[in-house]
Amino acid sequence: MKKLFNIIAVLLLISTSGVIAQQNVGKANSTAKIVGIAKDMKTGDPVPYATAALYVAGSDSNVAGGVADGDGQFFITGMEPGTYDLKLSFLGFETTVIKDIQIVSKTGEVNIGEIEMTDEGLALEEVTVQGQRELIEERVDRTIYKAENDKTTAGGDGTDVLRRVPMLSVDLDGNVSMRGSSNITVLIDGRPSAIAASSITDALKQIPADEIKSVEVITSPSAKYDAEGTSGVINIITKKNNLQGMSANIRTGTGLRGSDFGLNASARKGKFGFTLGGFGRAGYNIKGSFENKQVITNTDGSSSTVLQSSDTKSNQLFGRYNFGADYEIDQYNFLTAAVNFGIRNRSSLEQNFLTQTLREGTLLSSSLQDRDTKDNSNSIDISLNYTKTFEKKGKEIALLTLYSRNNGENSFVNTLFEEDMSTIDSRLKNDNPSKNEEYTVQLDFVEPLGKDGNSILEYGAKNILRKAYSDFTYFQAEGADGSYVENPDPTLSNEFSYDQNVTAGYVSYTTTLFKNYTIKPGIRYEYTTINADFKTESAVDIPSYGTFVPSLNLSRKLANGNLIKGSYNRRISRPSLRYLNPNLDKSNGNQLTQGNPELDPEYTDNYELGYSTFFKSTMISFSGFFRNTTGSIQAVRTIQEDDIIYTTYDNIGHERAVGTNIFTNISISNKLSLNGSMDLYYSMLDNGLTDPNFAASNEGVVISGRLFGNYSLPKDWQVQVFTFARGRQVQLQGSSGGFAAYGMGINKQFDEKRGTIGFGADNFLSKEFKVRNEIITPTIVQNSTNAMRNMNFKINFSYRIGKMSMDQKPRRKKSVTNDDLKEGGSEAEMQQNK
């Protein structure tokens, strides 16, 4: 119990005066400094964020303090010359005391070297800590958001978590962008998922927020990562453990717009570990509306106006199930295996879809239809990985394998009514089953260099074989009871196969220079071959290509734990099936959309400069960036007969963006904390065309921000509030509207924190959200409004059964990471093209 009080006392000290000493540098010429490194006695690893408290020797009089960085290094400044005792503590470790530290000068530095800390051996349930833990961690190439410390997401999914992460924006449909770009890669526990490859949005909805430990935002991926992802990589780390025993957790939540239920169990005995779990989430009663107005300039100089409106309703069902096992062959050899299943079913209904066409103010035609759309899929990921470590710390060899498969079924039925608006005239049906398969083999080597091992050489090779298949067919039926007849037109009914093979090799080197500098250069080469073919047409000729991808990351540790970092990397974005699929989308008869199988990849050069600093109880992180993309995949719109807008894609774009991100975390007291961030960038887009009918360019400022607050009440009660706002998004031809969202929650822990019950409310002051989009071209002006009723009240409950104790020997786990498909973007396009 005494040890527990020591931990609590030190943590309370941090929130009130733990970093005050760091602010005294430069005051009254007092720059004396104590530096050291906290190390785990058993493993030799650093102890990140250990708390260092300085006392007058032989007394309880605290004079200064500090918190170690991610490498266990801490700084204490601001003390006068004298004799002091240092107390070093961290959750789960014995408090270590270094006595009689002599400060003989106001400008001197005392380096006490490495301080070994002993594991305290407490069971997890025996520790109670009041006060806020850090939500953000900065590293040389990434920012880490510690989602497990954020209770406002309880009962939500991955989308709710990512809305709180610095540098990320998530719109109302769940589409994710990083610094204004939706071309990002999302990994789960360092590896891709079949469902994430087909839809990032859907993948996030399948992951319960309660199972997310942290989110890594990697804005400058090194050569070890695949060359894909213009803006960078998001790695979602789920909660894993190295515990012995058995445990199970049940959680459920229900609300006006959705319900969820999950059950997870884990067991570990000796060298074997197993996990088994599942999570299901249903969305229902999601109503809204849609309005669209488009003005088209005809070749004869006249103009046509098309007005569309409908009521919308959607239902969703998501599920994710997994089984994992790992085995420690011996001290240096490890095996891990996992099987993950995913299900995603979504149906949407647009009723009373009214379309009116006017020319020069005169009504030419009017039609009414209902549109029923289904988008269902299931996925499976199977991985088997082997890792070998050595007596030499840090040396490692890993052989990683992954098989992923996603089966999709997309269809829609348009029911067209006659002029009386009640009799069915005809029905149009489109079936589009699809399949995506991935076979991946990866071999990685890690070799520490030098006597002290502060330099690391990483190299390896990888091969990804992808097979995509799309079978699309259109059917027509007369009246309400007529039989469907297949349309033989090969542009409407065909089969498309797309095979892609990517072979890559990389080398990366990390070293520390002049004590406080870290440099990480790397080079990666990828060679891509593609075979594309139609069943009833000749093969599509797409040449093979090779790509060199350099990267460079630099960082420098400054006084008082501050960090400055810079980076450059080149990225490649290969088009995914979303852009390639030749299935003609005629669900909206006035606006047609079709993929382009002959698309080339796009290339991006990224430059970044970041700085993190601390003062008093506040942490602030700044970053600036410049992004230049050539061969950008952009929409091309043309006018067909009967004022129909036809949209496809081509490599015609040139995108540039320059901007900044600011994040702050403020610990006002041990009970109240605030954190917020702002993203601001200037976007410049040009499609490079000279034909005045198709040439387009646009530029403007885009801004978004978020704020989160947390307050701890007595008796294990907690209150959180959150708000997010995103401004207008600049696009090549027009813009998409901004929106704001907010929520609050309160939860109570009980039964020695085995159980949690809470209540939450989202957007409770607004009946609905409206997002207004526009498209402006020389021949098309389109304005659309999407409304969604997103008010929600929810109750959450979770309870943990069983008890597990700490295993002192952490097991090494590695997995495949595939980061090489351009995702996103098209859903926003489709919203505008409704």
C-alpha cells in the first residue's frame, strides 16, 4: 500500500508542478541540470514516461521534477546549488531513490547515467491511479494517440476514435483524410486487412473503440513500408497482452441509431497464448434527404436545369471475428498465427426520387422512381509469421505470410413509375459480384551495428500478388411483374479480371549522431506487372514499371525534452478496384460513373518539419508540410445525350498543398485536462488540360479543428466532452461543404473496476446535419445537399470476468504490412454525383 501511495503522490505532483522546473531555464541565470535514463532492470529496455521528482536531501521538500521521454531520458532543471535526493517511479515499478546528488554550480550538468528500476509485481486490479495520463506521444517519424486513455469513445467504433486523432479528419460518412488527402493507408496491428483494402470506411466501423489501444499517424513512412499512401500511414494498434491465465470481457451498447455487442476471451499458459473474440454493430433508423440541382450549358448555347430530390433511409450490419494463437518455441524463436473474419452489409433506400428537367424555364419531363441499393461483403485474413531473435539485443529475422480475400456483392434496383406516379413502368437491375485476393510473403532483417548498438540496419524483400475480379450485368424488366432480361451490350454486361504483382526490396539505416541527433535514410525499389482482361473483349495493355522510393527522417532532441524533426519521402499510389472497375453505375439515370482500367499510378513528394515543446503543464506540437503530386487521378466529366453527365477517371491532375498542424494537451489539474488541434492548409489543384470545355483549376484554404475535455469526479465517475468541425473542402471542380459534430459522455466504474456503465449523447442539439456540395465546370454547375439525422443517445456497459497476472517476458510479434493501394475519394465523388 505504501508503494501505491508513492505512485499516486508522484502522479499528482506531475499535474501540478512536475514540469515547472523545465520552465525555469533562462530565469535568474539558473540553468543547472540533472539528466538520466530510466531502464528496466530485467529487460534493459527504457521505461518511457517515468516520473523523476527531486527533493532536498533527507526531507520531503520537493523542489523540481520532470517526466522521461519515449526513450526513458529525463531532464530536471531550475534547482539551486545544494544536495538532493532523486525519486524515480512509474506504474508497476518500485520507486528508485538516488541519494546525495551534488549540484555545485548554477550552470553545471550532473549526468547520473542509467537508473535501473525493479518490477513491482502488482496484479493489474491492485493499482488505482487518479489523474490524466498523456494522450499524445511524439516520435521521430510518427505521432501516437493513446486511445485507451480516452473514455468518450466507449460503445463506438474506429471512426469515433480517429475523429480525435491529430492530423486526421473524418467526415459524416466515415471517410478519412490526412492533411486534406484521402490517399492514405490504414493498417490494423501493423498489417492490412482485406476489408480495409476494399474500404477504409467500412473497416473502421468493424473495429470496436474499446479494443483500440493506440493510433499511430505516420506522416513520413520509412523505406521499410510499402511505397503506397500519398499522405502517409495510419496504424491502429489493438489491445494485446502478455498475461498468464484466463480472462473474458463482455460489452454492449444501445442507442437510437445503433446497437452493438462484443465478447472477447483470452488465455495464456506457459508458452501458448490464445485469443478468441467477436464484435457486431448494427445501424438502423438512419434517415435523411437528398437534393440536387444541376445546370448544363448545351452546345447550342441554351441551358438545361435538372432538379432531383428524395428521402433516404439506410441500415447497416458490421461484424468482425478473430482467432489468434502464438507459441514461444524457445527463448529466441516465436510463431504467431491468426484468422480474422469480417462481414459488412449495408442497404439504402431512396424513396420518391423525383427528377425534373427544364429548358429555358419550361418543364420538359418529370419522372419518379425508387432506388434500392445493397452493398454486402465478407472477408477473411489468414496470417502465419515466424520471428527469430538473437542474444545480441535488437538483432532479428522475420518471415511473414498473409492471405486475404474479400467477396463483394453490389446491386441496385431502380423502379421507374409512369406519369401517374403510382403505376410501375419498368425496372432496371444491376448485379456486380466482385472478388479481391492477396498473397503476400515478406522477409525482414534487423541488424544492430556498433559496440553500443545505437545504429540499426534494416533490409528485406517482399512480394504481393493481387487478383481482382468484377462480374457486372444489367437486366431490364417491364412493369411490376415482368421477368428480368439480360442486356447483351458488353459495356453493360461483362467480366473483368485484374492481376497485379509487386516485387520490392528495401534498405534502411538509423543512427545517432552527436548524442542528440537521429538520422534515418532509406531506399526502396518496387517493380510492378499488371495483366487486365475482359471476357468479351481484347486484353488491356498496361506496361510494367519500376519505381525508386527514397526517404529521409531527421530529428534532434533539444533541452527540456523538446524535439524537432524533419523528413522527405516519395510515395506511389496505385489505383484500386474502386477506380479501375469498368462497371457502369447507372443507379442515377442522369449521372453515370465508370472506372478506367488503364489508369497509371500517381507520385507524390512529401516534405515535413515538426517541433514539440513543453511548458508548465502544457504540451504543444507544431508541424508544417508541403505535398506535390503529379499524375493525380481526377474525375473527368462530359455531357452525353439527354443532358446526362458521364464521369470517369484519368491521370491528369497536379496537386499541391502547403499547411500546418497544431496540437496541444493541457493538464489543468489532476482531475481536468483539455486537448485540441487545428489543421490548416492551402490547396492548389490543376488538371493540366488546355481544352476550355475540360480545363479546371481551383485553390483555397481548408481548416478543421477539434477539442476534447475530460474531468474526473469522485468515486470513479468521469465526464468527457468532444467537438469537431471541418470547413469547406477545396476540390478540383468545386467543393464539398463543411460540418460540425459534438458529443458528451459520463461513465462509472464499479466492482473494483471490473465493470463500467455509461451514458452518452451525440449531436443532441441538432435535428439533422446538412452538407452542401458543388461542382463547377465550363459546362456543368451542380449544387447538392445531403441531410442526415444524426442525433443519438446511447447506454454502454462492459464487464470483465477472470483474472490474469503479468508475464515478465514479453513475446515478440511481427506481421505483414501492405500499404499500396489508393483508396477513398470516390465516395465523396459519388455523393456529389447522385
